[in-house]
Amino acid sequence: MQALARPSIVLRTLLVPVLLALVAAVLAWRQHDWPLYSMFVVICYLLGLQMQRNEQLLRFNQEQDLAIKEARRKHDEEQLRSALLSSVSHDLKTPLVTMLGAATSLRDLRADLGPEDQAELLNSIISETRRLESYIQNLLDMTRLGHGTLPLSRSWVSISELYNVASKRLLRQFPGQSLQLLLPPALPPLHVHAALIEQGLFNGLENACKAGGPAGTVLVEAGVEESGDHKTRVLTIKVCDQGPGLPEAEWEPVFGQFYTFSQGDRYEKGTGLGLSICRSIFRVHGGEARIVAPPPGFSHCLLLQLPLRDSDPDSQQQDKP
């Protein structure tokens, strides 16, 4: 490719000077002014050198932009690995200790426990098992990252498919939670690592359910917008809740690991890493996660963004960038 590109660059570099030289030659021939022709030749030569330098500078800037994007991607991957590892190591023991205590009590004290006490211990085991399941999912996601670059095994998937899987997991943890889904017709599919994006969406939904409580409604609204540079389209997902909300000064810190603001992502039975992992997952896909002003009727809104690719889903296979 480089061998083909060089003649093209040379031609583009010399085209304007050659044309100007021809014009100068015609004028000099008509006016019989050969010094004028020499002056034009020198000017054209200098112009050609400047054009060549501009071409080299443009290529250098493009290479620098690619290097910066690659460095950011690796930084986001490392943040995601760190967040997932911290999530697992921070609270993995808590559900195990609770389950062990409840099971031991049922075994050793069953004769002294009434039906209600036994049912409470069984419910505790079930609840902690579900918590442990989510932590193990984080561990599995972390192991998929490996020790080098993040292997994103991408496939084509719709946002409705991702939402259905995430909402089913969510309703097992928050039975009776009111979820409201707003999807416009014919949303384009996403070319992503489905398991990771589903986990990131689940983390955002879980955070909204904890903030809004069982009496609140969680709104999930998807759409398509132009990117900031207007060069690509992005799929947007808004997750809004009716909880106490966050002051604007906390909109960015809430994505930090082990965030401890009383109304933020850290709760009695949480790791304080849900939104941190969510942002890292979306960023390694070239997207973003941030807090924005909520719509009327809601007090808190998480905006998730993913770039869209204009391709035929049926003709694409999984790839590993």
C-alpha cells in the first residue's frame, strides 16, 4: 500500500507546479521573456517543496492522532481490568460468609427454628447467591480481557436483545421494579462484544433501581444522534430514575472506583464500582458514559453512547480488533 501511495503523493505534489510552469513557459514564449520563465520555474519549485512538506506534516498529524487514540484505548482497557478485579476482590467474600452462616444455622439449629426463621435464612441464601452470581460475572468478564490487549469478540446485536437479557437479570434482583422502555422503530444494530455491553447496561440499570427504590420508575430510552464531529452516528441510551439525584458537582466523581457519596453508586450491598465498570466497558467500544440533565419527572439520568457502523449485519462475522 505504501508503494502505491508514494507515486500518488508525488503526482499530487508536482501537479500544480508543473501546470504553473507550463503557463509560465507559454507566457514567456509569447513575450520572449526568458528571465520571467526562470523566475516562475524557481517559484514553482519552491511551491512544490512546500506542498511536499505539507503532505508530510498531514501524514505525521494523522499518525499522531492514531497513536493518541490507541493510547487512550489501552488506558480504558487497563481501567476496565482494574475495576473488574477490584469489584471481585472487594466484596466476593461477603455473600459467601452470609451464605455459609445461614446454611450452618439451618443445619445445626433447625430443631430450634420456627418456619418463619427457616424461610428467612433460605431467602438470605437465595439473595446472596444472586449477588455472588453478579460478582462471578464480573470475574468472568475480567478473565476475558487477558493480559494483553482486550479481545473484543464483536457480533451484531440489537439494543432490544441486550435490554431483554439485562432486564431479566435485573428483575430477579429487584422483583416488582417498574421499568419503562422507549425504543423508536428500526433502530440500527450494534457491532459490539454483546456480553460486555449487556453487563455495562445492567450496571446502569442496577444503579438506577438502587437510587430510585422499589416505588420509583426506571426509564430506558434509546435513539440515534450525530456525533460531536458530525462524522459518525451514535446510538444513545438514557437510563433515568426518580431517586434523590446528584448535584452537578458529583456527576463526574460518581464514575470513580469505590465512590462513597451517600446518594451515589455505593450502597449497603454494592461495591461502588457499577458505574466505573459501565463507563470503562462503553469506552473500550469507542463510546462514552456520563451523567446528563434528566427529563421532566426524573431526577437522575445516565447517558450511554456507542458508535454505529454502516454495514450489513448478515454479511459480517465476528472480529477481534
